Amino acid sequence: MMRLNDREKQILKAVIQEFIDTAVPVGSAQISQKSSIDLKPASVRRIMATLEEKGLLTHPHTSAGRVPTSLGYRIYVNELLKKSKLTEHQEKLINQTIDAYDGDVQLFMSKVSAVLAKISRQVGIIVTPKFYEAVLERIHLIPVSSTRVMVILAVKDQQVRTILVEVNHPVDKEDLHRLARKINRRFYGKTLREIKNSYPHLMSDLKSEKSGLVRFFSRTADRIFDFSRYENYWLHGTNYLMHQPEFNDVQRVSGLIQVLEDKDHIFHFMEKREQPPGIKITIGRENELAEMRDCSVITSTYKVGDIWGVVGIIGPMRLRYQKVIPVVEFMASAITRKLGMA
């Protein structure tokens, strides 16, 4: 990371905090007038010029004022930032949302993203865990009637899917139990994705099984291991983007919103933020999507059983990082606590 002396750090921090507050290019006189800065405008101007030479500040158009660059924000976040605590109201709002979870995952996720948007006045987003990466613990085959079987997939003692299937002939309870034992010996410890992609091979030596249940299971496996509808994301707060000076260009903000509403783009972007788990902050040009090069994305991971999901906030680079980061961290921790107990 770039080396800065104490004065340069002090001025860089002051410029960024002033720009975050005002969204207006910052001049040396503004910084010199701050009580924490014991320097004349000329001295501040020289230091700002040095910071610009180092690529941490720039000046738009012919303005004499400076604005932070992506690199400037990166130095600020990594070295100069002091995170604040959540307010009592923010903690209460998050906890009420989390504690209201009653098993309706879609409603819960929607409320989480809405609360993040409300607190931050930015875009709140949450991505469901990638169930395909979950490791199977056990498959249960339970007869419901003579021609109906309940299939339960369990991951780390958590029931993740139950499905009823119709068979074309009466089934025997003992045959089902034997089949379940054989399946579990082959599938145990494999991810749902591995099973989905290779179950014909995993079951190939059982095709001659007399009950016909193996052939039936193989024909219905695509349906049983289809978790595509479980992979989703929710976001709220795109209206807040319209009020940001950075996005007063209609074409620019419309391109960003189109990307945020594109499932393929969002999943590809967010899947890279799952590992290693924890907080991740990408600023400006650090974001691979061109439409998000004027944004900062702050995410953290939450855990359900043995799999990870992502929750976070998207806004302009001029985010109040010291306040937003703790909100994302607290929300991720609260979701893990709740869903880990569900």
C-alpha cells in the first residue's frame, strides 16, 4: 500500500470526509478552516497537489477543488477510517426484522434488503445461499401412500427440501428403506451440485434392482435436485440512487439499474464475494462491471448450516463508510444467528 506521511493522511481524510458530506469538489481554503487542521491554505494546497500526483485526488473539469479517486477512497477505508457504532434505533430495527422470521424465506429476504436500504439510504441487497454447494448429509424416502413417496434432502441436520413424487406402481416400505441406504452410501459427503451432475454414474450399478425404484429415482432426480428456484436475490432502494449527484445522468443511472435487475450479472458478481467469508469492500474501478465503476459495494457473508449467502449495500463511492460497514456486519451476524437456529 502507498506510504503517506502524517500530514498527507490528515489532509486526505479531511478532503474525503468533506466531499462525502457535500458532494462538491473541495478546495484548500475549506480544509484550512477546519479546527483539526493547523495549516494555511497554501500549505494545504501543496499537500493536495502531492496527493493528486499520487493518484489519490483529482480535479473535475476546470474546478480548483479536488475530489477523491477510487485509490484515495481505498487508502481512506484501509488506513484512516474509524468505524462508528450502530445507533440504538438501528439495532432495534434490524433485530425486529430478524426476529420476525417465521419460515417464509422470500418475505424475510425482502424485509432484510428493505431495512438495509432504509438505514443506509442506499441500495440494500441480499443473495440467498448457494444450495448447490451444500454437502448432503442424508436422503430420506418416506412412503405417504401406496404410490406416493416423500423425498427429504437433509444438509447438516437441516431439512432443505421436501418433495412428493408419484410412482407408477405400489411401493414397499422395506424396498424404500433399502434404496435409501444404498443412495446414502453413494451420495453422502457430496455437494448437491456433484450429485445433480453425476447421479446416473453414481447409480449405474443399481439399475438392475428388482423393485424398479432405482430407475424411477433416476428419472425424477432432475426434479429432486433442481434448486434453481431457491437461488434468488432481493434488493430495495434503487430510488435512492436518483437522489445522488453522481447519478444525475439518466443514462448512467438507468444502466446501473439494469445491471442490478439482471439475475445473471448479480449472481456472477456476488458469488466472488462469498469466499473467504467476511466483509468485502470494492470501490469504483475495483468493480468488474463497467456500470458499477462509480459505485462502492460493501458486503458480508452470512451462514445457513454449511453454506454461505451474501448481504450488503450498494451506493456511490461517496458512501459514509464508517456508518455503513457496521450496519452490514451487524445484519450478517444477525441473519446467521437467526437462520442458524431456524
